[in-house]
Amino acid sequence: MSRVISVTGATGYIGGRLVPRLLAAGHRVRVLTRDAAKLRDVPWGRDVEVVVGSLDDADAASSLCDGAEVVYYLVHSMGARGDEDFAARERACAETLSAAAQEAAVQRIIYLSGLNPGAGLSRHLASRAEVGRILMESGVPTAVLQAGLVIGSGSASFEMVRHLTDVLPVMPAPHWVLNRVQPIAVRDALHYLEAAADLPANVNRAFDIGGPDVLTYADMMRGYARAKGLREPVILALPVLTPWLAAQWVNLVTPIPRALAIPLVESLQNDCVVREHGIDEFVPRPPDGLTGYQRAVELALGKIERGEVETTWASSSPLDAPSDPLPSDPDWSGGTVFTDLRTTESSASPERLWSVVEGIGGENGWYSLPLAWGVRGWIDKLAGGVGLRRGRRNPHRLQLGEALDWWRVEALEPGRLLRLRAEMLVPGRAWLEMTVEPRRGGSVYAQRAVFVPQGLAGRLYWLAVLPFHGIIFSTMASRIAARAETDLKATPGQPRTDAARRPAPRTQRNTTHDS
């Protein structure tokens, strides 16, 4: 049955994954946002009605609720700057929404809160519990879904597990790292959120939701390490780390902002497990059952950490892969990926430039510092790797899947794209991608090196070779472009002398967080 459904927090982690599911189900969706520009980068941005404003604005709340049958309340102030008054702010927003929903005769409010033991709560858990109480007392039937740590790329809880485990083989931690938690996969949380819209009209209560596994936070980090192929971390539970000190530690070794790390760490002081199973009376479990923690982590690792170099959100769907990253996720989320991007222009035709790209490696060389490539190949061979001298089958043509020195041809689109996957021994996964695009009067060569580090060793390896990359990749890009302009009889790998006077390639080196 199609409905008019309003969503607050649509650009947040859960909201950004719920909205496309509601649209796919045929609902008319209206969203509230402070800044409509945030919706430009999401694939469903043009398919929703947009109300610009905030929940402390009564007019915006009225516009949001007008004509809506269901309202999803997916906002909270965790991580907001200057959050000393966050509890009062959240209370005021809940009261504003409650009044607007009652005035508009909304049939159902659905609020995502946090699992809690009911007493001794952290400031943020206590505030979220109070918001749930206000909504349930609004006169509008309300379902408060209380979830624990949500497992999926982009979820702040999961990102903290990810980055701590990736970076620290030995981890000092507060003693409550041994407290019990019951995480839930994002796909299962979305399952319950969708189904809550169909609850009977007389249901006005809180429900606990969680996955099938009850773990300690230490167990979660060890499970993540197993899924990622890392050695399980040694976790030292220390009684001296206060929540504030622990939050500073999290902020220091992970990209998670301190304002978000503090409430996350504070919430771990309590056991957060499912205490009641009332939801089972109204909502059947997912068709394949609840997702176990280990499987949820494997899904959350994302495409690139599963060995697929394509990392753009356009290649996946939040309907089929809600654990994958979205463009609306914060920039600190996702696994660490190091990239080195070089582009340069050539007066050669795209066909001529492609012939140079496809002829790379083997006896033709790599167009930069052959001694450095050779030394690296010998080091790899001595360490038990494949080394550099596997060569290539044909000096001019490549085939998908064939070996090329210490690379493997992973993707090949003749005339446009060559992607090589490294088979050398490195603490992580590496790719080298080369593309050719036409431009007026010539062509454009783009070269992208991608490295996904494996734990702390991978990060240290990238930092160690970074100075060499600056020379090797820059020289390689400029000489490939120059080589395409030389005479066909030029010696392979030796561009003419005026190549040194070419403009340096445009360079972009960055570290991104993708899954």
C-alpha cells in the first residue's frame, strides 16, 4: 500500500539507506534537511519532496507532517558541535515534532533509539530514551526501535571497530571493553524500520532489536580482524581509562571526530543487549534470518576491501548492498585507501597513446627508473614473491587475466582502460590503472595507483615508499605520454630528449576512506 512517508535524518547513515527502500516500495517520500544541497550527491535526491528547515522550527515540522501518514524520526545530536545543551535541544525537537504530528493526524511515528539497560545510562543514551518517551506520549502511535551497534560501512559504531583494529595490533582499552553488546547488521535494522510502518494502530511502545550474537566489544574487534585477514589484536583492559580519556585515544588513532567519539565511548559503559523480544509478535524476522556478526562484518568491509577496485557508489545499490558506502556518508567513514592519481595531455591520437599503454612492461619496461623497478623485483623474488621478470606473452597485445611482470591483467577495455592487480608481496592490495581518453587535438592519459593497506604494516609500508612513488609515478605518466609522440622506430621505453621539457603531469595524491 502506497503512503506519504516523511523522514527526518534522511542524509544520515540510516536515513540515507532507508529512503531508497521506501521509494522502491512505491511510497511518496518527503524529507527534512537543513541544506538541500546535501541531496545533490545522492541517487534518490530528485525523487523526494524536500522541506528545508530543522526540527526546532515549528513551521518546518508542520510542513513535514502535513498529509504524511508515517514519520520516521532518525535524528539525534550525537557528535554535534557545542553539545553542552544537546539534551535540551533534543527534547525541544521531539516536542515540536510531536505537536506537528498530532496536528496533522499522522498515523505512526517510528523512532530509532539505542539499546539500553534502563538505568545508569550515559548522557546520550538517557537523552535518546527521553526522546522516545516524549514521542510515545504525543498522542500519535509510536514505535521506538532500540538498536545496539549497527554494523555497516559508514556506521560510526562499526567505523570505530574498523579503525582501531586496523591500526592497533596491541590495544589498551577501558575495562568495559569486556561489557556485552548485541550488534545488528544494517540490513536487519532496515528490515525492522520498514516493517514498523505496518504495526497495528494500537501499538505504542518500545521494542528491542538486535542480531543473533551477544559479544563483548573485544570479541567484535577480534571478529573484525578475522574477517579482514589480520592477526587478532591483543586487548589490554585497563581500569584507569575514563570515558573522556578513552575518547581522546579513539580520536587520536582513528579519523572519528572527538565530538562523536565521546558519546560513542560513553555508551559502551553499559551492557547493551536485547532484553525483550516483543517485536517478534508483530514483525517476522528477515527471510534468511538475522545476520550474524561475522557475516555482517564481511558485508561491511565493502567492495574494495573484498578485492574489487571499483569504489564509486554508482556501481552499487543501497537496496541490494546497504552495507556499502554512500556519498552522503561522512568523509571519515570507510576503510583506508591510498591513491596516487596522475593525468597528462598528449598531442598523440588516442590510438597511438593506447598502443604505448598496452605495450607496457616486459622488455618494453615501465618508463621510469628501471633500476628502482629492478631492485624492487629482486626484493620481491628473494622474499618468495613472483618478482619482476615474468615478462609478457606478446610485446604489443595483452589479454585479460594474463601475467605482466608482477602484475595480473584484471580489466582490459581495448583503447580505453587497463587495470593491473599486483601479485608482488605487499602488506595489502594494490592496483595500477591506466586510461586513455580523446580530447581535441590529441588525448589525455590518466594513471591511478590504489593501495588498500592491511593493518598497521600496510600503512607503514605506504609511508615508506611514498617518496619513491612521487618520482616513479610522475615520471611514468609523463614519459608514457611523451613516448606516444615519438617516432615509431624509437627505442621502447626511451622517450626522446625533449620529453624532459614536457609540462609536469597534474597530480592528485590523497587518502580516502571507502569500502
